[in-house]
Amino acid sequence: MASSADLSVAVVAGEPSGDLLASRLLGGLRPQLPEARFHGIGGANMLAQGFESHWPMDKLTVRGLFEIIPRYRELKGIQNTLCEQLLAERPAVFIGADYPGFNLGLEARLKEAGIPTVHYIGPQIWAWRGGRIKKIIKSVSHMLVVFPFEEAIYQKAGVPVTYVGHPLAEVIPLNPDEAGARRQLGLPEDANVVTLMPGSRMSELKYNTAAFVGACKLLKQRDRSLRFIAPMAGEKQRQYFLQLVAEAGLQDVEITLLDGQSHTAICAADAVLVASGTASLEVALFKKPMVIAYKMMRASWEIMRHMGYQPWIGLPNILAREFLVPELLQNAASAEALAEAMWQQLSDAPHRLRLAQRFSDMHHSLLRNSAAEGAAAVMKVINSK
């Protein structure tokens, strides 16, 4: 292999969860490629690893079938421009950090041109859109997966694969310090705390905020001692959240908004109302009761609700293969239903103890040195070239 000074590694992350995944992988790669250039598209966590981002990551952050349509030309333009740059540069490897709708198409063009591609993490073909495996075979030189059961799926399809564990299982302590989190946020240790996590994407805030805050209003009527906190992904999200609360006429609901600090907010909670996605796994790793909810554009929902292969959408339930925690989706995710489900999570002490044990077992099953194992797999790809 050439000196690392002669190498570049291209990476694309399109949303905060991918930024976190990629940053840890870059942290594992940097000692082995100390002089290599790491560049592409990424967020704050990747930038902290010396990464050079050619576009702001939030240019790519969009979710939902119909929500993408007005952004398609812009996103396709970014993809084409980046692809042309990489074809000319010929990096040692391209790493797609999640964001499969964008990255798999880019990876296919690069792989066809002889540039090795690594995808981290595996798209959830076990949950929906299993036909994507055909595209993955054409696009991906090596797949990095974060759940143990995924390895066999890709091996069967003939895609080289490595299970690296889930980085969140390393970031989140096995025994979280709830009292310390409450002190950090200025909350009394004996407070009754509910954390709201309606999503980091603007589209998630649009559809989830009113129901989430409406549930808080109803919960407060049951227990005046409840305190509500909500971590915001950025100033733009904070202002939009406040706008949506005002439009729903819910300004009287007292919610403390935090600048980031999502893990501290989860750790401090008695229970969490969370939008489906990676955040629900974070809540499970903090061993907290939760209600998983999700709403989206109606047209997108009508299509996507027929595409699932299993009865669960929340990662904790998928890993457990049962409904450990409630899932309320679309029309079912009314303020009234969310409040009732959250009340059960707050008031059922035996259930809370059972959940904590199940989530602890889940945590151990996902715990690996993901940075080291992922970096080792990427280095094999580079060296084989």
C-alpha cells in the first residue's frame, strides 16, 4: 500500500446518526492513515475528526417519499457533482455512512469504475424493501453491519460483511448515572421527568410536534409534578418547534428546550416519548421506558405502511422480536393515545424493572469495539486493492 499521504478516503453521511457512525469509524482509521485526506459530506462529529465537508450535511437531510420530490433535483445535482470529483480523484475507498437512498446510487457508479466501496450501516432490508439486496450487490464491496442477525443475510447474498457492533452501545454506559444527568440539567433528583424527542429532521418536527406536546398537556393534568424537557438538534429546529407549538395553541405547556444534550436528556428521564428511529435504540440503551411514535405525510404513509415485513418499526422491539414498548403510528399517534401510553410507562413499576433488564441484555449483545473492527475491515478493503 502507498504512503497514507498519497491516499484519500471519501465519506458521505446525510443525517446526524450517520455523522456519529462515520466519526467513530474515522477515529479508528486516522491512526492507521495519519496523513490521508478524509473528505466528502459530513456533520460536526466528522469535522471534529479532521474531515473536510464539501457541502453542509443538512443539505441532504430529508425523509419521506413525497418530501424528497421537491428536493430531488438539488440532491441529484450534489450526487452527480460529488461523483464526478471522486471519479477524477479515485480515492482509496468510498464509505457510505447509512443514507442508502443517496449513497447506494453513488456507490454503484464508483464500484463500476473500480473504486472500492464500503457501506456502513446495512440498510434495513430485513424490515422493508428487501429487493434492495440486488442494488447492494452491485454497489457495495464490503458491508459493515451493527446488528448480529444481519451478518447471515449478507453472507447468503454473497456480499462481504463484517459485524462491528453498534457504536451507541460503546458511547452509552452500561449503568447510566441518572442523578448526575439531573444535576447537569439543574433538575431535582426526585423530579418526575418526561423527555420528548420528536425528531431531528424538520419533517419529523412538522408531523410529530403537536401530538407530542398535546400529550404533555394531558399528562400534566394527571400529575402536576411532571417536568418536560426536549433536546433540540439545532437552532433551526428549536425555532421551528416553537413555531409549531404556537400554531397548535399549546404555548401554555411548560417544556424546557435543551441545546443538544440528547443523551443527558434521556438519562435524566423517568420515561421518553420518542420518534421512531435510532433515538429509540438510544433510549433502550439508557434502560428507559418509552413510547415510540411516528407521523408523516399521509401519501407517504399510505405507501410505506404496506412495505413492512414485520409488525414492529421501533428498533428495541425489532431486536427483542416482541412489543416490549408501545408503538403508535400515524392516526393512532394522537395526543390522547400518546398520553395514555406514556402514563402506563410512568406508573407501572414492575414493568420498568423488567424493561431495564431486557434492555441491559440488549446492550451487552451490541457491545463491540466498533471503531477498531470497522477500521480493520476498511483497511482490508484498501489493502486488497
